Amino acid sequence: MKSKDEWINWSGAVRFDDAPVPDDTTVEYIRRSGGMSEALAGDLSWSHRGYKSDIMCYRVLQLGSCVWAQADDESDAYESTCGESMWFMGDGPKENNFKYCPFCGAEIKEN
């Protein structure tokens, strides 16, 4: 996980809603036009279309949550909203003392 003050260059996503952080994360961002603002990641368009509004870099101001859900009732695998998976030997993230996602650093919420 990058530090809170570090700017991260962004080359664009394939889909407009493919944010690099959880949707409820507050980010500050700089557009191709040079304008700077802040918003929830889920409220922004993350694809590049060659427009002045394209996000060129961002930094995390307040990290949101990462939701983990059991893949299915018969599996010990959990899938996260940051796109990663983790297998546990019985029980789940909470019972195994996972408070923060080891992949994106956000606080874990179980679904």
C-alpha cells in the first residue's frame, strides 16, 4: 500500500467504473486539464478517453473498506472487493484475526 501522501500515476482503466481502490475511498486527483479535486472513488470515471477530464494521478485521503465474502458455502475461500482471494483453514477473516486486507490495506468488512 502506498503512503497516504504519495501521488500515484494512473494510466486509465478499461471500464469507467474500475477504480484502483474501494469505491468508498476518498481520493484527491488531478485531471488531464490540470484541475485538482477530491471525491469518493466510486463516483469517478477511471477510464481514459483522451478528454481533459481524464484522471492522470491520484492519492488516497481516506481509505474505504474492502468487503470479503465466502466464495460458496462449501469452500474455505473468501473473495474481496479489491479483486483478490484468500483461503482459510476453517472459519473466516474475523476468526483468523484479519482486520485489514493484506492486498489493498482497507479495513475488512464481511458480507
